[in-house]
Amino acid sequence: MLKSPNFTTFQPAGSDIDGFPVVERRLSQLDKVFAEPDAFAKTLVAQENPRVYTVSSVAPAEGDGQLHYGLGKIMPGKVGQEYFMTRGHYHEWREAAEIYIGLSGTGYMLLETENSDDGQLIPLIPNSIVYVPGFTAHRTINTGHAPLTYLGIYPANAGHDYGSLAQSNFRHVVVEENGAPTLLRRTDYLAQLKAKNEVATP
Ligand SMILES: [Fe+2]
């Protein structure tokens, strides 16, 4: 079969675009991504530094007007009340939008912009398409019990800016509350945890 960056194949529940490298993110590489340091440390030991997600990317061409794309796969799992998720990023070229196409599993995308306090939680499921506008930080979250796989298609010049979120993180968290994924402000969630810990250790 023809193999070139202009024609690729993949399995809907697989980890790679056939013949292209897979980048793996294990939990130890996601320090400070999750809200609860204790839960992070416990999960790291109990699950022996689990694989959280993989990305297999294809760059068929470079330059203005070209596109890159990648197959993402997030494993099912949780760190405390938070679900396994990607680190998330802005695009270096802030104007750059992106299309996500859900392939398998059940999850969400968390979207935030730099100039608003809003957080949007948008389903990412098979046969769904999420449009991530420019100027928007985006993180993908697996809230199901099977791997979540999806395709992301973005301008070749978009670039990935992880640094802007490295200190402050997203302003919202997605946590399991009463068995359902729930969007909360990070500050509210951290206050809840603090109150719980104070009750537990008077
Ligand atoms: Fe992106």
C-alpha cells in the first residue's frame, strides 16, 4: 500500500498513525498538571507511573497554509477526583484554530481563553467534531472506562505553547462528583479539598 505523509492509515482505537512515531506521556511527566499533589504521588506509586496518553503526529508539509495532524489516545484512569487528561496548550500562533474529531471512547475538551474567566466543557465522543477557535487553551480529558482516541488537525505554523499554562494551569478543573464529570473553578475545588482535609485532620 502507498505510504507517504499524503496518505496515512490508522486504527480507530490504536495509538499510532501507521508508520509514524508515537510520543508517550507517563504520569511522572505530568507533574503539576493535576490539582492534588497527594493523589498524584499516590497514583504514581500505586500504578507504577502509568502511561496517561500518547500522540502520533504527521507533518506532511511546512509553511503558511499547510496542515499538520495527530492521533491522540488517553488511557482511562484518575488522579484523585480528576480524570486522566492531556497537559493542554495554547498555540504559539494564538490565531491558530484546530479541529478535533472523536474516534472512540468518551471524553471532553476543556476550553479557556486568556481574556475571559469562562471555561467550556465540550463532549468529545465518536462521530463528533469540536472546533477549537484561535486564542483558546485546550485540554482533552478521558471521562470513560475505555481509551479515548481522537484526531486533531491544525495549521502547520500553530506551534505548541505549554509554558503559559505551566505555572497557573487551567482556571477550571474537571472532577468526578456524584459519579459525573463536573466543571469547577480551580480555586473553588482547592478550597473544597482544604476544607475536607481540615475536617479529616482536626
Ligand atoms: Fe492544539
